[in-house]
Amino acid sequence: MAILTIVVSITAPALANFFHGRTLDSEARRLLALTRQGQSRAVSEGLPMDLWIDTAKSTFGLEAEPSYEAEDPKAVELTMDGDIQLQVINDNTLNSADPSSAATSSRTGSGTPLTSRHPNVPKIRFLPDGSISEISPRALVLTGRDGISISLRQSRNRLSYEIPPRTS
């Protein structure tokens, strides 16, 4: 019994770090999958899609740009694990919260203005041709409580996001 207690006390911290790393990897892959879903929906439905990121609330989601319908029935909202911090890296000159550079409002057929449910947060905007809008962040960095980070970056051709390989 004493040997078992010693073995468990030695391996428990290592296993805890392993599971925290798996959570970080899982969140990064879930965010990457949502970018692919947004791009696919933009092309198939012919509407711009916004993947919004609310770092203050640790939430992110996907919704169609407000157009002729007041709400997107396929909108998705996800909550990030509490131990993970998300940072948006935007090195372009346009601001995604600026209404003149991002479509934060549109009009219905009756002329009533519609606004995005998430107007003042960073967004990755997928256009109907499958491209990524210029206002979209260049990278997203997820950091676990142990300081390990995983980034999602625009690919070199700027047509998708990817998780670059880790360097040792």
C-alpha cells in the first residue's frame, strides 16, 4: 500500500499537466473546426459569416451576417474552458469593430436596420467566395494556465486558418 501511495504521488502532477495540455489542444482544434465550418457555410449559403470572439466572456461563435432574416437559425455559441486565455492578434490597419470596415449592420427587406448580436468584438469574416476578409485577425493565441500556448494563424495563402507545428 505504501508503494502504491508513493507511485501515485509521483505520477499525479505529471498526469495533471498532461490533461491540461490535452484541454488546450482540444480547445484549439474546436476553434479551428469552427473556422472551417464558417468558411464552408459562407460558400454554400452565399452569405458572409462572422466568427466572433469575446475574450472578456471567454466565448466565441459563428453567425451569418445579418441580412434579410433577423436571426441566424444555425448560429453557434461556445464557451471556452475557464483555464484558457484567448488573445487576438490583429496586425492589419483595419479595425473589425469599426462599422465602416466591417458589416455590423444591414437592412431587412422592409428597410429596418439589423445589427450584429456581437458588434464590438473581434471577428473572423468569411466571404461568400471562401476568402477571409482583410479585417480578420491574423492569429489567435490560446494560452493554458501553465503558460503553454497554441496559435491559430492564417495560412500563407490567406485562404484558411491553421495550427502551425510546434517547434522544440
